[in-house]
Amino acid sequence: MMPAYTYKGPLVFFGLQSKHIGLYLRPPLVDQHERDLAGYGTTKSAIHIPFDREVPAPLIRKLVKAAIKKNESEE
């Protein structure tokens, strides 16, 4: 089981992988922020933050706010 934050549904999950921190969001949030995520490895629902890079706190805040907005719109 991965740690997660929720608000009116799942917001973000995270976990350590062998070479990166995985930040997992519900689709289509990763695709909607493709420009912001340039330079990070991504999949349909994941962002890979390499261990040798600083954690991009402002970007993560932006993504979590987008996830909150998405969950509120689905009520």
C-alpha cells in the first residue's frame, strides 16, 4: 500500500523507487501539466523525481491544487 493524501477522493500517492521518488496522480492531471513537467520522467499517472534533483515543492503544490479542483468538480 502506498501512502496517499485524500480530499473528497484520492489526491496524490507517493513512493520510493530504486532511482526516483514516484508521485502518482489520477489521469489526466499529468497530461494537463505536460509543459510544467518537462524534464521529469512521466507516465499517464506518474511523475518520476530523480534522487539527484531537489523536490519541486511549488510544482507539487500546483498539482495537488489541480487534483483538489478536479475532485471538487466531480461531487
